[in-house]
Amino acid sequence: MTDPDDSLSLDMVTAALRADSADVAIYARVLTESLGDALPAGWVTIDRERTVSDRMRGRPGQVSKITVRMGERVMTLGVERGAPVAEICREVRGVVLSRQPVPVGTWAEELARALVAHAEQNADAARALRKLVAGD
């Protein structure tokens, strides 16, 4: 991340995360497949709703909620009545001290900010974010 041509722009990462931002399943795929190996264990949790048919056929079900934990900050993106619902919380030792509903765009910006900050300290995360921005 020291080469200026190699640096990640917060705007570029935010734009990549905002693509199809209304689709929670796409965020789940990005966070688990594209960035999953580069993020620390326990950062991303995906909740799924499985129908009886899903269980019988061994399918994972539809993504219902994504939780991203970054220290005291806990960001969730879920689906309620077919619409995405985003929230940023402050949690200490399992107790939620504040809960703030935010627009999905704001959620994406905050997530991008956290990912860029992590990438500045971690080469694997930086490579994964570059791939995300490039669309690979």
C-alpha cells in the first residue's frame, strides 16, 4: 500500500460496495467470497432463512442478514418485508450501547471506511479490495 499507484481510494471501494446495494445477497457474496479470506475470523456472519424445501434439497437458503463486527462497531444489513434495512451499533462486551438505523448508502460508506483502514494494515485485505474495485 506504499506505492501511490497501488493505493485504494475510499471512493472507489465505496462505489464497488454500492453496486447493487439493495441486494443483501450480493453483499453476503462479496464479504464472504471476495473478501472473506482477507478479513479476520469472526468479522462477518451471514444469517440465512431456510425453507423446508431448502433443507430437504440441501440448499443453504436465502441470506436474511449480514453482520460485520469490527471491535465495538457492529454493522448489520438485513431484509425486512422485502426491503434492505441497515444499522450501525456500538457494542461493548455483548451489550448494545447505541443502535442507529442508517440508509444503505451510509452503511456501505462506513463499511468501505473500515475495510480501507484494515487494508492499510493488512496486505491480503489490500489485494482483496483491489480485486473488488477492479471487478475481478
